[in-house]
Amino acid sequence: MYGSIFHMKAKAGQKQKISELFDAWERNRRPHIDGAMGGLVMMPSGAPGAVIAVAIFRDEASYRANSDDPAQGEWYQKLRALLEEDPTWEDGEFVSQTIG
């Protein structure tokens, strides 16, 4: 499995819209993306504005294909408009899982 953990800072009052945008991605984009396995979004306690998300793909090729898709770029621009600054990304291989 391959993917990204990304850290974001929401603009004031935008956390609900961010959550809704990720939910819409899950409903509308994920079923059409070969290799998309799922993800998580966390709103950390005690960290106003902080949002952490995890995107999981079957492999690096499917992850890169999604990131190169213009539709993903459009979705990202909607997300970016809700953030104070660009997210920080940590891409890599997931080597263990306990969800199941």
C-alpha cells in the first residue's frame, strides 16, 4: 500500500466544510479511481484549526495516477481554498496495518 499523511491548517470556521469535501471525494471520486483504498481525516483535540488526513492507495502507481488526474487537481483547489496555507505531505509506503 502507498499513500500520504498530510497536515493542514483550516481557515477559521472551515473545518465542517473540509469534512464535507472529503466525504464528497469518498462518494464521488473514490469509486472511479483504480487503486484508491480509503482514507481518514482527523481533527486533533486541543489543536484549533489542525486537520490531519491519510490517503491510502493500492500502490504508488495508482497514487501517482490520481495525483496527476485533472479532476483531483480541481478537488484540491476546493480544499486549498479552505486552508490557511499549503498542506505538508508525507508520501510513502504503508508497511503494516491493524484496521480490519
